[in-house]
Amino acid sequence: MSTTMLLHNAQNITYENLSRHSGEQLIDLRSDTVTCPTDEMYTAIVHAVLGDDGLDGDPTARELECVTAELLGKEAGVYLPSATMANLTAIMAQSNRQEIVLAHEDSHIFSAERGGAAITGAFYHGISGEAGAMDLMLLNAALLSNRSKLRTAIVCLESSHNSAGGTVLPLSYMKEVSDMTHRENALVHLDGARLFNAAASIGVPAVEIADYCDTVSVCLSKGLSAPMGAVLVGTKTTISKARELRRALGGNQRQVGIAAAAGLVAIQSMTERLKEDNATAALLSKELSGITPLKINVPQTNIVLIDISETGLNAIEWETLLRNKGVLARPWGNFSLRCVTHRHISPEDILKVVAVFASAMDS
Ligand SMILES: *Cc1c(COP(=O)(O)O)cnc(C)c1O
């Protein structure tokens, strides 16, 4: 079978077809990572100009790196297999062993990726705070202890904030963090896995958020719908270190333009539509809050947290119940569910989900 034929076959494996093949129409709210590539991405993949990214470079990956860096107002960018590796290389490129990395205690970097500490050799210190924002007094106190104790090298921000329910850090808050961090000669890294959801929420270009940060990681495979990959942007010096670290971590890939081509479409033409995901999340929240005794966050972006603590069932039981009715959600702790909206979720799907919740509460 020729390469084009294989790609053609791949093109028929749409998300909708997959659900159909499994015999039912599942409404998958587990994550925006379940989004499949768009037709435009498949076309870009077929026509991508390729090279060896571990040897003399892949032109499509290079273009993606330049476009992303320019979009976010930074000197350079590096394409990585995942946002997890982008965060890890950002920390390693800008800190030394035994220095401190400060992050919100519920941030992805501190909660899901802290195993990275075993690789970076840095101390990860978690700071508490409302709605995914580290408390500024606690953050400042931690930074000031620089003068007598171990040095803080990096302060990590996350916007939108995953586990806080997609909350967006206000620009005024980011400015304060940036000022106090730089005053102590530390750097600000933004885990911007969902940066463009945050930008859509507050109605500013993403560069206005990135401006307060020295490095920014963005994930291409969440709501932006690319099949894989992330980009880290920052100064030329930092990014060239990150590129070396990527090799050390086994993150160098070869004809990676296959994936970067989809990433280019993601970054150039998929950011605007994230408004729609934020709107479907708002609809879900509004409709579900009419069902007693559910308690729902008012989402700023595309993540809806459903507090089911007063329903008499725990999160695992709810997950099973919903799954049996064709709705997939994620347990988020014992008494909450997380629902994430994305390109494959329409307002009609939301109404079906609401009906499923309502009938579950009735029975
Ligand atoms: C998903 C996510 C990541 C990790 O992204 P991968 O590309 O899956 O490694 C990092 N940070 C945040 C905030 C995320 O939501």
C-alpha cells in the first residue's frame, strides 16, 4: 500500500467514526486531549516538507517553532513531544541542582509532574492559593528566603489552571508575580498548556499573557486538536539549552514535520475557535446548576467541575453511571467530576448530557 493510501485511510478514522464503530455515540468529556486532527491537518501532513530533526533539522518543525515564538513575542522556540517535556526542559534550562522551583500546590507541574524533580535535582515547593493563583504573601515570603537559604530559580504559573477548573490568572496578578520574581533574580515560567483558552476567556492576544513570563510552554494536542506535541518559547540562550536537554531526554525525533505540520495548523487556525469550547462549558455549567443537589463552578474556560458530594454517590459510581448512558467524565477527587468541552462537543451534546444527569438524579 502506498504512503498516500495509508494516509487516506487514516483520514477516514475520524473521532465520530471511532465512536460509531464502538456501537454507540459516546459523548467524551474526559479531556480536550481526545480531539482528533482536522481535515486541514491531514492535508498539511500529506504535504509537509520533511527533514531529519536530530541531524540538520526538519523545516516544518523549524517553521512551527518560529511561528509560535513570534506569536508569543519571544526570540526562539523548540518543538517537543509533550507539554510535560516542555515544562521539564524549561525548568532544567533555567535552574541548577539544589535550587528551588516554586509552583501552586495544585498546579500540573507540582502535582502531576513533580517526579521531574528526580531528574532536575531541584527542590519543588508548593504554594497554596485560591483559584489556581499562588497567595502573593506566601510567594513573596518564599522568594525572600532566597537571601538566606537555597536560591529560588523559577516561579511557575499555570493559566488556564487545570485542576482549579480552568481558571485564568488576571493580568494584574501576573504582573505582580513577574515583578516580585524578577526583583529576586528568579525567572517566571508559564505552563500555558491551555494558554489560548485563557486568552480567549479574557479577550486578549496570548502575547499579552506571555509578556509577563520568561518562558512559556503551549500544548498543541488539547483543544487545538493536533495529534501530539508542544512548543516551548523563550530567549535564544534558554531555547538552545532546552534543545540540548531535549536530546538528552530522548525527545529528539526525526521526520517530525509529520506532526509539526498539524501543529502549525493548530497554532495558526485553531486558537480562535476555543471561544466556542468556553461557551459550551458555560452552557453545561448553567444547565447543570439547575439540577439539585449538584454544585457547579462558573467556568472561565472549558473545564466544568461538578461537586456531587450531596448526591449519595461517589465519583467512581457517577463515572460508571454516566458511562452506561454514553457520557464519559473524569472522577476528580472522591466527590467531584471534571468535564472538559472541546471541538467534538456541540451545544446539542451538552443538552443530552444535562438530560442524562437529570434522569440519574430522578432515579
Ligand atoms: C495537559 C497538561 C500538561 C501536560 O501536557 P502533555 O502534552 O499531555 O504532556 C501540562 N500542564 C497542564 C496545565 C496541562 O493541563
